[in-house]
Amino acid sequence: MKETCAMVLSAVMAMSLAGCGGSKAAESTAAATQTQAESSETTAKKETESETSQEAAAEEKTELIVFAAASMTETMTKIAEMYKEVKPIVEIVYTFDSSGTLKTQIEEGADCDIFISAAQKQMNQLDISAAPSVNTDGLNFVDGDTRFNLVENKVVLAVPDGNPAGIESYEDLGTDKLELICLGNDDVPVGAYSEEILTGLGILKKLEADSKITYGSNVKEVTTQVKEASVDCGIIYATDAFSAGLTVVDEADKDQCKQVIYPAAVLKITKNKEEALAFLDYLTTDDCGEVFESVGFSMVK
């Protein structure tokens, strides 16, 4: 009887141990399955994130570098904001300065996709197709197939608020009314136009001899001196006078200085020619024409 009880007890214990072992095995299998599922989920998540990252990279903004004459600061800045609605993935980055300074920076290796000059001279100095007498260094930066004339400006005589000196015309610059005038440097388009006007009037050398001329490195500096009444008057562009709220007392006609034409072109050094061409094309639209004309530019047809 004791032997029979012992055998039954042993059998029960064996079954119990077997049950425990099975439970542990099941738990182990379940844990492995969960780990595998989590691993698969992590892999899928990484793949999704990778695809999202690749899509984001494809939508990264193209940076388009535009060198433009200082007199275009207000209009081109507004147009860049408008262009965000047209091409959200293109970011317009401007450098505004005198056309001569911009030309030098391009020549010295500055990154630039588009150049818009306030005169033909500075564009010609970078264009291999221009006359050797102008492009004296044989520079070959301008993509000639993309070059065109964008807008026209006017050269005006502007005075500070209230016009303290009582200057009313270019002819007054040769009288005792004038004590000091501000002009652009001779390597700045507006300075070259100013010298042309004053030479035509036969008063440039006398004004220089009488120390009646001070200079600005670009048209914005000249405009600022007039605005601050540091000088009796200044020769600037109609657009800058408008933007600064200055009074214009005279405007040069075609007999006093050559037309003020702004050429634009894509440069051969660009890495974004397609985007550059698209932006130049946008500048010729009616929407941009309204912006240019609102400050005194006229579109060149």
C-alpha cells in the first residue's frame, strides 16, 4: 500500500513539473514573438522615417543668389516676397550695392546666379561678347542668351525737406545757391550719369575746384545724405527719391544723359540655371511690372 501511494505521488509531481516546464516554454515563445514584432515595428518605423527624410530633401529650398543694383532694393525685396507664393521651394537671396561693386565681387569669385546692373557698362564688363574697349579684361561671366533689358529709370535732382537752399533746377547748381551737393562715385552708374549732366552744363570742374561736391559709394548713400539734409541736394534716381520721400526739383532728359537701362542676365557660374531663368521670366510679368512702376521704373518692352 505504501509503495502504491509513493508511485502515485511521484507521478503527480512529475506531471506538475512537466506542467511548469510547458508554461515556461509557452512564456518564452510568447516573449520571443513579442520581441520579433517590436523589431519589425522598429524597422518599419525607420524605413518610414527614411522615406520621409528623402521626400523632405527633395523639397529642400533652392537658394538663388541675385546681385542687384542698390536702387532696386525696395522693389526687388517686395518681389521676393511675392515669389514665395509662386515658387515656395526657391529662396531668393539678394546682395544690393553699386553695380561697380557687384561687378568686382563677381569677378573676384563671389557666388551669384543672376546679375541686374543699373547700367550697361558693368554688365558689358562681364560679357565676352561686348566690345574689347569695354570688356578690357576679356571676362566671360554673362550667359548672353539670357541677357535682356529689364527696366528704365530716370536721373533726378532731389532736395531735403523744405528745400533750404532754394535749388530748383540743374542750372542752379552753377550758382551761389549751392554750397554742397552729393554725387555717386564715378564708378557707380548714378555717379557716371551725374558727371555727364554736370559736364554738359559746363560746371563739373568748377564745382570740384570749389570743393562743392561730396560723394557716396552707391545711390543709397547719396539719398541718405540728402534725406538727412547733410547737403543742399543730390543727383539720384527717381525711384530712390520716391522711396525716401524726397522732393524732386528737376529730371534729366535724353539730351542731358543717356538712358538709364537696367540689364539682367543669368551668369555662367550658376548651378541653378533653370530656377534663375524662371525668376527672370517672373520679373517680366504684369505683377512685377506694377511693383516696378509704382516707384518710378518703367518696363522696357
